[in-house]
Amino acid sequence: MSAPLEDNLKTAAIRDGAVPRIADRRAPRGKWLALLCLLPFAVFFFAFQIAPLLWVTLNSLNTADGWSLANFEKVFGSKFYLQAIKHSLQIAFWSSLFGIVIAILGSYSLRQVDSKLRDFVMAFSNMTSNFAGVPLAFAFVILLGFNGALTILLKQAGIIEDFNLYSKTGLIVLYTYFQIPLGVLLLYPAFDALREDWRESASLLGAGTWSYWRYIGLPVLTPALLGTFVILLANALGAYATVYYLTTGNFNVLPIRIAAMISGDISLDPNMASALAMVLVGLMGVITLAHQLLLRRSYHAGR
Amino acid sequence: MRAAETKRGALYHRMVVWLLFFILLLPLAATFLYSISSSWSATILPDGLTFDWYLQLWSEERFLRAFAQSLLVCLGALALAVVLILPLLFVVHYHFPKLDGLMNILILLPFAVPPVVSSVGLLQLYGSGPLAMVGTPWILIGAYFTIALPFMYRAISNNLQAINLRDLMDAAHLLGASTWKAAFLVVLPNLRKGLMVSLFLSFSFLFGEFVFANLLVGTRYETLQVYLNNMKNSSGHFNSALVISYFFFVLVFTWAATRLNREKP
């Protein structure tokens, strides 16, 4: 074990000894040229990512009578906007929860079946992760709309009275669908952390399936599960295309409200849109931050 | 006793995997069935089968134009992304490895800022004035570059770490190559796989992008997704053929990426 390490140290020492001389000779011009190569990227990234965000941040504080927090006061004082926030959070939470439960069951079973079936279903799941937005909404209208094939089938079987795809429940079902492939994609590698011999040791020590999962399986997986859940939440919170196509912008969620104030015909109000956008970015920011923290924790736990 | 239990377990896992497959397949299968049925309403199964909807779709001029425009915008965005990201990655990894940490934070921005938020700013900034781009494909190309950035950066960055950039460059330098020559003739060919995989994957989700396309450009330069949305009130069978045709392309590109990824280098 020690020989390769020594070897590495040696090559590293030789390399580090050799590199500065080469680097010194061409350092000044090379570094400037290198920085110049970064310039085009920096310009485009600023123009299309940073600048719009800066504009939104600044103008969320801009009102007809000067700079103030009035836009935000309006957001948090209005039942209509609060309902949009509430709907967004509810749909994101439930679809992420259902999505992750299905993804956990699915990816755990995927690891237990033969590789042919596994590769096939994994590949298919990866492909369906791109089946989202408008085409997905359209497919769901065919399947679960008022005259959808599945709606009629379930109605005739007497399982459901009626199903409204254009309601909150309908949207949660639809969102859950596009969360599943993403969840499987993210969770499948996480099960690597569970070693088969732990299960065997646990069962030798008298643990049943339940106590194995309760005391070993779930605690080991927790950071990965939380991390995946957080990504699913963000994925659902920002989704716009599906709900826009289904309800022509009539269902009250945050992205719909924001878009209505910049592209609608009736109520153009970019400053108010900015304030709502900042609320959405704030929610996403909290989520992204939580994800980074969890990622760091799971990284150390994995070593 | 033990063997029977394992057997039951194996059956359970197979069932779950097949169930997962059927859940994922269901919307696609229904859309496909709808696209090849002559008429289908308020019954569980269609009345008859036909390929007419596909013939109609592929001879529709507006569809073909939207399709071509989608392709152009996606390819343009990917070309821009390659031209901007490859030098960036090379410079970061070779000259300023410390910048990688900063880049890893910056590439989170496209995730943390949903397209609908960026659109608010983009519409105002480039709606008028010297940089007026709203309503043209150029603004889409720029916006799509930011969507592709995190995926391309991560994929190629992993690839760069795997090929030991510094040793390769030093070897090339020792053999008398200039930095430019070494970057183009030695490093670039070694990145081919990571680059191709990330390009295929980026293409398959850029092709389905709707938010930017609808808010920034709309019907002024109609892409496939916007066209599908605008055709909402036309025949469902026609739209089904459209969705299946679109997904077929995505399928081909995702499949190519998966195949390429599995290949041994």
C-alpha cells in the first residue's frame, strides 16, 4: 500500500520542482493571455445570468414613489400573492414527497434485479426525465383529462368518482410524474453507501428487516435522501411550462404570477414581478444552500 | 425457508421495477396510441388505427419551420457554450485551479434562478435600447447557454480531472509543442467523450425548453415547444403526433449519450 503513495509523492516532488522553472519563464505573458481567454465567458455570463438577476434585485425595491420595501409589503399583505406562494409550496412539497418515496422503492429494487432489466429500466428512466414541460402536460390531458383514457378506465372500475387534472390534486399527480425519473437518477448511486455485509451482520445479530432499516439503512441514507428531496423541491418550485399549458395561466402559483406581470396584456408591472421573483429566488436560495450543506455532510459521511 | 424468502424477495423487486417502468411508460404510450388512432373519445380504446396524423404533421409548413428554428437555436446555443466553456475550463484547470471553487458556486446560479425570474430581467434589459434582442433568436441562444452551462462545466470538468491535464501539458511542452498546440492537439481529443456526452444531453433538454422561448420570443421566432402550445386548440391526434415526433428526437440523442457514456475509453 505504501509504495504507490511514495511513488506519487516522488513524482509530485519532481513535478513541482520542475514546473515552476517552466512556469517562471513564460509566466507573465501566459497568465495574461489566459485571463484574456476568460473574458468572453465572463461577458456572456454577466449579460445573461448576472445582469438580469441584478436588474430584478434592484427593481424589486423600486416603486412609483422611489426606493422602498413597498413591493414586498404588498406581496405579503395580499391574499392573492400569499395564495400563489402557498400553492407553490404545497405542490412542490407533496410532489417531492410522493416522487421521492416512489424513487426510493424503485431504485432500491433496481439494485436487486438482474443487470439486463436494470440497465433497460434505468436507460428508460433517464430518457423520460426529458419528457417534461408542455409535451408532458399534453400527454397527461390524454391520459387523465376529463375524457382521458385512464380517467374513464378508473371511473368504469368504480375506483374514482371524478378526476380533475386542472386542480391542485391533478397538478400534484403530474408533478410527481416528472419528479420520479430525477429522483431515481439521483438516488440510485446513493444506495452504494449501503454495504451488503452490514445487512448480513445485522441479521446475524438478530435484527429483522424493520430494525435494519430503522437503525442502519435509513440513518446512512439520510443525507442523500434529504439532498435529493431538496433538489426535487427546487425542481417543482420553478416549474412553469406544465402548469401554464394545462391551465393557460389560470392556476395561481408563483411562476405563473411572475410571468403574468411581464407578458400579460392587462397588468404589466415589472417592479412587482421583480418582488415576486425575489421571493421565489429567496425560496430557491434557501433550498440550494440547504443542499450544499447536506452535500458536504454526506461527502464526509461517505468517506 | 431462507431460499423461499429470497425467491419471494426477488419476485417483489422485479414487480416493483416493472411497475416503475409502466408508470413512466403510461403517458408516452397513451400519447403514441392517440397519435395513430383515427378517432378516440370517451372510450378506453381507440376506434381505428391510422398514420394520417404523421403525414399531416410532416407536411405542415409551420411545423417544419418551428422544427428547423428549434434545431438552429439549440445548435447555436451549444456552439456558443462550447466556444465559451472549453477555454474557460482549460484556463481554470491549468492556470488558476483556485477559480474552480468560484466556478462551482457560479454554476449553481442557473439552478437557483428559475428561467421565469431571469426572463423578468432579460425582457427589461434587452427589450429596447442598444442591445434590443427580445423577439429574436439571439436572446434565446444567450439564455440557453446559461442553462447548458452547469451540465457542460461539470461533465467536462470531471473528464479533465481524469486525464491528468498538467502531466499531459508538461509532456507536450517537453516535446516542443506550444501551449496552443498542446491544448488543441493533445488535450482536446482527450476530452472528446465528455464533450460529446454533455452536448447530447444538453441538446435533449434544450430542445424541450419552453419558458424562455415563450416569454422572450413567442411567435416572433416560433420554436417547437411554443408551436405545440399555440396549437392547443387543434386536433389532439395531430398534437400527439407532434409530441411523439419531438420525443423521438430526444430519445435518439439521450440514447446516443448513454451509449457513448458506457463505451470504454
